[in-house]
Amino acid sequence: MGFREDTVRARQAGYTAARAGRPLTDCPHSADSLLRLAWVRGYKAAHPPSVEVTD
């Protein structure tokens, strides 16, 4: 499997983890891995930052 496929799978795994309610610290990839970045991006895609609107 190539790097592109690995990153797609890592992103999907992060998204799935977030939807399942697992904490961000459950990422299985090391801190210096680009796969960790893909996993976190997937996680964040499931939990976009909220925007507070004030008048």
C-alpha cells in the first residue's frame, strides 16, 4: 500500500474515532508521523470548531 492510501485510511480512522466519542489522544500514530497529521485532520473534520456569533 502506498503513502496516499495510508493517509486516506488514517484520516478515515480519525473521523471514525471522533464519531465514536474517543478522545483525540487515542491516535495510534507517533508524534513525528505524517499519518498522525492525517488522523487528526479526520478527527477535526468530525468535530469542526464552533463559531460564536455576538452582536
